[in-house]
Amino acid sequence: MLQLHNGEAQVMLDTPGFIEVTPTADIKVTRHGNRAKCLQRLIRMGLPVPQTVALPFRTVRDIADGKMPDLATLISLFDGQPMLLSLRSSSETADWGGPNAVLNIGMNDKAHAWLSNTLGDVAADKLYLRFIRSFAIDVMRLDEEPFLEAQTPLEAREIFEAEVDDPFPQAITDQLAAVLRSMARAWEGTSARLLRQAQGAPADAGLGLVVQRMAQGMGPGQSGSGIVQFVNPNTGEPQVTGRYLGQAMGRDALIDRDKAIYLTRDARGPSLQDLLPEVYRELLEVGEACRKRLREEMQVEFTIDQGRLAILDAVRCPREARASVAIAASLARDGVIPRSEALLRVAPGTLSHLLHRQIDPRAKRTVLVRGIAASPGAAVGKIVFDSAAAQASQSRDEACILVRRETTPDDVRGMHAAQAVLTERGGSTSHAAVIARGLGLPCVTGATGLRISGTKRRVTLPDGTILREGDEITVDGSSGEVLAGAVATQEPAIDGAFGDLMKWSDDVRDIGVRANADTVADATLSRTFGVDGIGLCRTEHMFFDSGRLTVMREMIFAETPSDRAAALERLLPMQRDDFTELFQLMSGLPVCIRLLDPPLHEFLPSENEGIRALAEALDRPLSEVKARIEAMQEYNPMLGMRGVRLGIALPEIYEMQARAIFEATVAARAAGAQTMPEIMIPLVTARREVELVKRRIDAIATAVREETGQDFDYRVGVMVETPRAALRAGEIAETSAFLSFGTNDLTQMTYGLSRDDAGRFMSAYVNEGVYPEDPFRTLDVDGVGELLLLGAQRGRKARANVTLALCGEHGGNPESIAFCRLAGFDYVSCSPFRVPVAKLAAAQATLLGGPKGGHPAD
Ligand code: PEP
Ligand code: MG
């Protein structure tokens, strides 16, 4: 059938293409959308929902293509005088959005006259003016200004008619057709498509629509509308929150907050509870019923029509990270949902918001520059440009932000003293990022728009503004933004709900989660989060303490083996004490200690002041010390004299470390601890390296056993972080109790991409779709992942009980954890602050990921 409308030919559908929402109607989320289904549930619960009709995705698609359903039949389903309808979107998932609601479709001269008689002129004028405005602006896309200026329906109609050169449509079918067409087309528009795809919607996601009879919140007696939810949106604690506004509709009560009243009795002003106690009680019952039957905390839109309550809509109530955890846990505790479902309802990344201070979501943000969100949390402080200034700030009890071009081990002191770190260079696994995550310090790296001059002690922003030492900024490591001034922040929230989620994750997950922990503080925090052990203790971090750094430097500068032995002799008790403390703290759990890994020159000073101090300590001329430092520089230190190469070329260092580990094992046991030491060899490329180092470690163990008369067990394993080690994992596993994949270096070497420089171009690469994600953040399952699978297969073939682990930064990434689980890994290890995220992600992967180790073999 053809119908002419506004000069456009309209093809009508042969089948109705819509369905009334009744308790038994065949309404499906996948066909009619989430809102339609939710309304059906409310109707089934016996709530006073106005009559509703749902249009499925297919019909809306047809409407966008110019095929209109039979609107006369649709409208004939409704009763009531005057006939006024609302139209709302109903996408499959609420987060995918949809066009705004249009209310009071059917408003025309006749309805206006009727309403003038029943509700009075004021209400009738208000309704008509509002509808003309919304029809003109939202549906016909006319300029809004003249319509907002119009004071009466007549004025608005005249403006409309002048603009479109046609009378304002009076027939409800014409009005409804225009609104349907506009909504259907808006959904197909590019910007709407991009927005919903960013929320995870598939490219062909459909839109459903719901037509509902208007329950007027205007007229005589007590009429109005409001919004209510039953939990606090920030904390998730039970609390009736919302507003009610007399003589209003839709979400007016939230917009016109000055005139709206409270719901619950409140000393600050009038409330619905005082005004209409019965209706208030009914609302509380609605909240309770929704929670139980819809198994969710809902936000409910309601109307009071001459004292009678109508429920127009209910959506999952909006919530901050902390509230989402609290709500899921409380629903499970009350038996409304199973614990497994509570675990699946919280996105793992949400937990990191709870562990750190966050920017208050209500605060105003002025972004100065953007970089990589390298370590989550927010901090406010005054800019400092080096460690000395950071330490000086700390001694004055002044919060500071360490701003560096990039950080080196020399800056670790400053990082300890600062509240956050900002670097111009670097990516998500650069030095600053790794250390900051370990310290739980907010960090933004790769803020390439900055120009930092440490000597002039100033930083130039992308717009040319200059900030100086002492100026206050806010770093948001969760979003990668640096904000102007001191922005309000919120405290971390490690509460009962968080603890419940952690415990339930432990009950479910079938892959271990250990922590990368180097210090007592790290280990203590990890234990608080309930880790399964330490998966990576980077021993080099133990030498950056100022007392030890000098001895370390003396060791590096030693010219003869006996000089080196003397310096190592002094380092031994320090390391032994570190390990003893760590073993005691982690009693009952394995602790995996990595032998020294970084190039030695990283321990040497780079600035004049430090070089002079070293010259004094060594009692050598400054020029000689400078020359030695220069001589130790390498063209490509990340591929140079580091890792196991140190162990082969300068075996005394690893021998000292092995002795410290074994002596600490004996000491910790004597103090009552159950120790399970593991020794890990870094940057291995060949079986022979492992054989040589392991032989020496075993010899030291024998010596310590003899000297102390104590027996102990230990395991020696390998860090698989070079592509060759992954490929040769079979023969390497023959002498290794475990293979722990160091995916930071493995990613760097597989891609040939520097961890420290990738930040410069990574965003361009991701934006251009060269890489789907930053591979230092999310494991590249195609390339690096293939090496992991190969290494795991070959390792397990050679030694069936070899422990498989991942200890790069990917250990805290949910997708990477799911990959490791499917590859049959025993555990992942990540920064202490990522442990809760990893545990929840591991539980989710166990619940959803199919059989462990079930990765399809190639
Ligand atoms: C790695 O390379 O993945 C790793 C864990 O070691 P590091 O980050 O200390 O090089
Ligand atoms: Mg490494």
C-alpha cells in the first residue's frame, strides 16, 4: 500500500510490525531491545505501567528504509482521550544508547482545547508548546533558538509553519510517522554508530522502539513526575535518591532541581514522603520488587497523575565503580543473584578504581596535556623536576609530582617521594610505568605534547603555556590526562564488598595469581590482596637504596675479582636481610627471586653531582670516574650486557645472590617461616646458559647446607623473554623447574620495538589500526601469543610437570589472563595493585572460558 506523506512515498508493511507489551507477549531483548523487555517485566510484576507497544529492530530498520508499519492500527490499540503517546528507544543493551524520547505525540489543536477544559489553560499551553518545540528541534531538526524564545503554542506554531512552509501536522499518524522516521534514521547515522561501537555494540546492532500512552504529570490535584533509585550512585549503599517535581513530566525533576522536592523526609525542604506518604510507600515497594524480580538496582521514572502512581520506565541505575562492586556483592549476599553472577557483573578494571584515589567524577577538569594512562589513580601536587626536589618537598610535607623527560633508576628515590609521575617519553612498560605501578603511584607517560627543561625548571604545554617548579597540577593516571590546578579527588574504597568479591574469585578461579613484589611494602600489600605467592622479585630494585647504591657502584667499578668480592661481601648481608624479611612475610607461599637483570651502567650516576659523590666514595679523580662511566655505555643496552650474560661474564654477582637466598631461607626457617624459594634466571637464550648458572647455584646450595647443617628445597627456573628461549623451550625446560614468560621483553624483541620509545608513536599506530592495541598493554595473541603457545608446548613436552607462568605487565590484563589460562599456564604474576583485577579476571575466565588448557592447537 502506498501512502503519501510530506511529499515522500511511504510503503506500508503488510504485517503489523509491532506488538503490544503484555505479560505473555513474545518480547525478546534480542528482538525488541532491553527497554521493551524491562517494561514487560514491570507489567508482569503487576506495576502500574501505562499501555505500551513495542516495535522490533526489523520494523525500525524498515522505517529507516522508508517502509512504515500500519500506524492507524497501532494507534487503535490505545485507548484514552486525548490520545497522547510517548516514543522511547530500546536498544539491546542500555549502554548502546539511542535517540532521546519524544513525549506527547498526538498533541494538536483539538487535544489542546480538551486539555484546557480538563487541566486548565496553563497546563494545556505548556504541553502544546513543549511538544511543538520538541517536534521542531528533535524531529524536524530546525534551529532551536527561535523555538526556545517562543512563549506560546501559537507563536511556536507560526515559527514552525514559516520555517517548513507547511501547517503544523495535526494527525497523530503523521506526527508519529515523522518521529519514528527521525529516530530510525538517527540510529543509522555515523556518529550514533561510532558511539555505540565504542561501547562494544556490533556494527549491525538494531534499535527497538516503545510507544507508550502518556501518563500526564500535569493537571489538577497532586500531579507531577520524578526519578527514584534506591542506592547511592557513588557508594552503592542503600539510600533513596531522586527528586519529584509537581506539574512536570519526563526527567524534569532532575533538570529543574531548584523547584523539585526531595523524596524522603529531609530537613532541607519539603518531600514526597510528607506530601503523599502512600505514594512514597508504594515507590519503596516498587524498588524492592525490582531488586528481587529484575535482580538489579533500578532507576525508576514515575508519574503521579492526580494522586495515582504510574511507572513509566526503569533502567539499570547508573553507578560509579565503587557502587557497581557494592551492588553486585550485596545482591549476591542477599541471595538475589548467585555469587558467580556477581563476579561476572563487575568489569575487572573497575577494581583498580577502588584501590586508588580517583578524580571526583563531579569535579571540573581542564586538560593540559594527554599521554598514556600508565598507572591508575589520581594525585595533586606541585611540579618538581628531579629526585632531590621531590625529596625536599617530602621533607616539607608538601605533595609533589615528579615531571621528567623519562625516568632512570636514579629517579626511583624521587618517585618514592612524589605523589605521581609524569613523563614526556615512554610507554606503558617503560621504566616510569613499571616502577609507578609497583609503587601504586599514578603515572602518565608519553605526554609528547610537553617540552620539559629540567635545567630551566619549567615545562611548556602544547598551547605554549609555561608551568614552573612549584605550580600545582593534577595527574590522572587512569585516563592519561594531566589537569590544571588541584582537582578534587576521592579516597580508595577497599571495603567489605571488595573483600567478598576477592574471596569469591579465589573460590572459583583455576589459574594462580602471584605478585611482582620487590619490597616489604609490596609484599605486605600483596598478602592483603591474598596472592598465591611472589612471581617476580626484581632484585635490582633492592640496590637503589642510597646506602646500597654506593656499594653497588664500588662493585661495578672493581678492577680485580678480589675487589669485586670485597664489595659483594658487603652486599651479601644486605641482600640476605631483604630476602629473610620477604620469606617471613610470605611464609607458606612461594617466592620467586630473579637474579640481577639490568645492564650494570644503569646503577651509575648520570648527573654531575652523583658522579662527584661516586668519585669521593671511590677516592678516584673525577675524570677517571667519568671516563669509566663512558666506557661502560653500550650502543644498545637492552640487548647488551644484561640478564644471564652478567651471570656468565661476572659469576660472582649471581653467586652472592644465590648465597643470600639460601642463607635467608635458613634464617627465615629458624624464625618459624615456611619458605619456598625459587630462583629465576633472566634473559636466557640458550640451554647452556642455564646449565652453567644452575650448576653454580646448586654448588652454593650444597655449600650453605654444609655450613649451616640445614637442608632446604629450592627450584631454579628460567625467564622466557627472548624469542629464542621460547623456540628452544624444550631443551631449556630440561634443566628448568619453571618457565616464566617475561612478556615485556618478549614483546619488545618479537616486534623489535623499544619498550621505552614506543610511546612516541603507539597512539598513531593504534589510531591507524596498524596494531589493534598497544602490545605492551594487551598481549599480542597472534605473534607473541604464538611464541607463548610454542614455548609452553615444547616445554611441557620435554618436562611434563614444568610450571608455566607469565610475569610481564600483561599478567594484570584480563584478556591476557584468559589467554594464559587457555594455554594451560599455572599462574600469572603482576604488580600488587593489579592483583585484585587479575584475580577477578581469572575467575571470570574460569567461569566463561571453557576448559583450562583448551587452547586450540595449531
Ligand atoms: C619482562 O621482561 O616481561 C619482565 C617481567 O622483566 P622486566 O620488566 O623487569 O624486564
Ligand atoms: Mg625482562
